[in-house]
Amino acid sequence: MDVSPWPPELADHYRAQGLWRGETFDDMLRSRGGDPATGPRIAVVDAARRLTYADLDDRVSRLAAGLAALGIRPDDRVLLQIPNQVAFVEAVFAVFRVRAIPVFGLPAHREAELVGIARSACAVAIISPRAHEGFDHRALAEAVAAQVDSVEHLVDVDDLESLFAEPVDHGRADPSELAFLQLSGGSTGVPKLIPRTHDDYLYSVRRSNEICGVTADTVYLAALPVAHNFPMSSPGILGALSAGGTVALAASPTPSVAWELVERERVTMTGLVPPLARLWTETAERGAAFDISSLDTIQVGGARCPDELARRIGPALGVTLQQVFGMAEGLVCYTRLDDPIDEICTTQGRPMSDADQLRVVDEHGEPVDVGPGFLETQGPYTIRGYWAGAGKDSFAADGWYRTGDVVELNEYGNLVVRGRGGDRVNRGGEKVSAEQLEEQLLAHPGVWDAIVVAVPDPYLGERTCAYVIATDPAEPPSLAVIRRFVRDAGLAEWKLPDSVKVVEEFPETGVGKVSRKKLRAILAG
Ligand code: OOB
């Protein structure tokens, strides 16, 4: 259903190789919960709660029965907007158990994003908190339901127990079919949903565990928003659960909050984006107020980690660093834990699977032998198309995914990420679509034209700069006015422009109309 299939010969190959094993997420939790050795172990904890595998499995059954009683049916899409807390894991697995499809919204998403996602997914329900960090999520969910006809149920994640019902049999999902919808980092204004199957995603989780050394003794800290692909599955919380280890969910990734949990739960591993890795490193260099000596691996990914920072992380935090270059569409590259330190600190690693195929091409799709080029890939856990046929340009004629990332392969076989073509800004792991922000800016009456580009930032790596031609040059809109306008339009906070440069005109290239893409390149340069 709604998954662009892999070519049959590739699918056969992945099955024959034992990569796709016909297991579902629900099978995974059931087997851990019902296993006499794993059942009593702690599966998931947050600052307030802790659940064993057996408890989790049992509560998921009761919640699934409750969701079914509410009217959630197999294949229905359920939009989740849940912060890092135990209830996230309960809700996700209960949605799996009724054979419905989780759609992974982020707590920072606001009306424009959630409406877009709910509409594209035809979501029937939203599960979110009443309020979180001072924001009224109930009002947001109600606003989404008022605009998206398919949404019939609003479920309060703080009160899941009120739905609990006697467990019933919901049947078994087809492992080769759609399991959930993940969100793309986005290079356009239209939200693109990423259909992932049980087979493909669970393969990536198992393989990640092998590479990252995840076992039943692993305590994985979800410091980043857990709905994101990196803390979800690289190896993330699913890796830890698949291995029978423990997941600890931090309400905030800042050292003052996260390290308390690290100390209490003896956390062994976590994944961070570069700005957080810098904060953790600098805090530790000044002397940590908590005992974080249980940490043995810190992963950094989501955006390019500066080499200088990479070299400081291991010594400061007493850990092995692992760089992770991945994407919700599939491909994930890791430096290996035993790679030479120079490779770990200066590259973004290599694909997790021997079955991942990579090619580096120029802007015409022609192979590049030396030097940087655009990365394209296909493999056993990389999608062949977005949900509902969106974003066809992102796939080459033969179905390979065009990542948009500019990379270089070094002699060791590791990738070095050089940047992107300028279609989006990577603010320390949070992606801003230039096109989406430009569309918003153009809606402001004071803006005659706008081009959004990335400018270097010492902390975030990149930040957003909007070049604006004012409708009335005598009274150009200020940064504050523009930020308020974009926020009021319902965009997540991280998408507001960091700076605005008012210009009289955009650079001309002499020959007629200049494409926005070209303008972005000229202005960024
Ligand atoms: C991860 O996933 P997304 O979907 O939010 O963003 C993917 C994009 C990549 O195409 C690349 O542009 C950028 O994020 N990126 C990196 C990077 N890791 C991701 N750029 C440079 N260096 C890195 N290490 O961000 C994601 C998904 C799974 C695991 C890790 C990250």
C-alpha cells in the first residue's frame, strides 16, 4: 500500500541475503516482552517513569485495544506529536499493534507544518500533549482538526490510560508493507512524507546495532527529539529495544537536564547534533557537575561536524566518537568505532550495509571520478519514492535516491560531506527549506521579492539569511517584523530567518530571467 516498491530482483536479493526477514515492529516488542530473560528488564525510562519490557508490552496491548475501540483501523494514519517521554514509546507501539501507521511529527512543529502533514497523510487522529514547554498543543491539535477533514480523534498523550481496554487480537501486519511515515528534512514547501516498511527499517536497525556495538547492556539516551530518524533508529531507541537494552528519554538535551539522567541510568551511548556536541564538550571541559563516566560512545550527525570540534569530543567526554551521516529517506553512513582517529574526526563514515550502492554525479547526472559531486544511492533501506508520489525529482530515472548532498569519497572509502546545492539551510541539524521560507516571505505585503540562503555560523554551522527587496524601499520590513510574520503564519521557530538583508535588486546575470536556484547560489557565494 502506497510504498513505491523496490524492483523485484532487488527485493528478492535482499530477502535471499537475509537482510529483510519478515519481522514487524509488533513482533519485535512481543518477543522481547514475552521473553523470560528480557521481560523483566527495563525497556524505557524518563525522569518520572520506568517500564520493563513485559510492562511495556502489556500496556501497549491495552492501549491498542483502546485505540481500536475509538475507531482507529488498520492502515489509518495517526499523527504523533509527542515529546521525549515514556508515553512516546507506548503510543508508537500501540499504533503499530492496531496495524495503523504512525506519522512522526516533531514537538516543535506548528500549525502550518502539522496541517500540511495531516493533510498529506490523511491522518485520522492526532496524539499530542495538552501543553508542553508553555505551548498549548491541544489548541494546535484542534486547529489542525478544524482544517483537515480526515482528523476525527484528538488523543491526549498525558492521559493514555483512560483509553486502556481489554487486549484483543488485531492480526499481523505485512512486514513488506508500509510501517510508518517519517518526515523529510525538506527542500520544498510541500511536506514530503517518507514511507518506510517493517522489513527495510528493521534491517537498518539491526545492522546499526552491529556497527555501533549495541547489546542488552546498552543504555541509549534519546537527547534529540525522538521522532527524528537519528535518535529513532541510528541505532537510537529502536536499536536499544531491538537488542533488549534500555532507552532513557531526556526532556531536554542540555547538560543540566540530560546528564542527570546519564548519571542516574548509567547511560552508555547517545546521539547529538554538532551544536549540542559543542555544548556538551565545552561544559565537560569546564568540569562536569554529574558523573557521566558510564558514557562510552557519542555519535554526532544531522549536520557537518567541524573537524576541530570532532577532535575535542572524545578527550573531553571520555568517549569514542562516531560520526553519522544519514537521512530519513534511508542511507545512513557511520564511521566505525575502530577506524583510525583521523578518519573518525575528519569524515562522515561509510554506508552501514554492503548492499548500499553509491554513485557521485555532476549536475547532469554524469559520473564524477575525482573531486566532489552529488551523492545518489539505492539500497535495502532507501526509499524508491515519497508518499503519494510527491517529490519525483528526488529520484533518478532508475529509481536511485538523489540525496542533494555534495560529497567526496576519500581513499579509505569514507565520505566527506561538502555541503548541498543551496536548496536548504542546515541549522545545526534542523533543516530549513529555502523555497518554503521564500514563499512565506513573499506573502508579506512589505516584501516584493525574497531569496533565502545559508550563511556560515560558528555555532550552528549554517544560519538563514533572507535577501529581501522591499515593496517600498523607503520603509523596508525589519527582521523583527519578518520573524513575527513567519511565526504567525504557523511555521516552527527554527524556520524563522536569522537575518534579513534588504537590497535594491538581485544580481543579474545579463541573460534574461535568472532562476531562484541560481540566485541563491550567487547570493550565497
Ligand atoms: C538526518 O536526517 P534528515 O532527514 O533530517 O536530514 C538528512 C540530511 C542529509 O541529506 C544531509 O544534508 C544532512 O541532513 N546531514 C549531514 C550529516 N547528517 C545529515 N550533513 C553533514 N554531515 C552529517 N553528518 O539528519 C539523519 C538521519 C539519520 C541519522 C543521522 C542524521
